[in-house]
Amino acid sequence: MLISTRGAKGGYALARAPEKITVAEVISVLEGPIALTECSISQQGCEQASGCEIRGSWALINQTIHNALESLTLADLIRPVRSQDSAWKQEILIPVASLYR
């Protein structure tokens, strides 16, 4: 993912264009497999796995998040965000008093 150059003017650079490196790849290289729960990647990670009725749901959620991260590239992250692009980018205000109920 990175290449290094030794010397006084050395440093690190991307080995591929930012458009070719996905966010999922970066996370996987730095942190390992993308998994919200241990059972998303291994059935032996949880004592409850054999009788768990929601394991399939976690697998679906994990796959959906993985797909979303796979669809984003480093180039996408450095592009300026325009607030009118989509509704999910709108600011949501939550009154602090509502957090203490």
C-alpha cells in the first residue's frame, strides 16, 4: 500500500493511485478483518455461537458495512464535501437535555 524511499529526501508515498485504494483495504491492513462482532469472522470467537439466533443478522450487517467501506476510496475521502450532495450529510441537532432522560 505504501512505498518508502530512504535518505534525506526520502519518505513514504502511496504504492497505487488513491482511486485504487479502498477504505476497506486500509482498515484491513491496519486492524485486520473488518468485523463488528467476533462471530462475524469466526464461529469460535463466542461461547454463544452455537445457539445464537441473530448470528445471521450480524453477518448481514457486517457484510453491508464492508461493502460500503469497499465502495469508498482514498480519493473519495480527499474530495471536498458539498453539503447539498445528500441528506445524510445534514447536521442533526440533539438537545443536551434529551440525553439525560
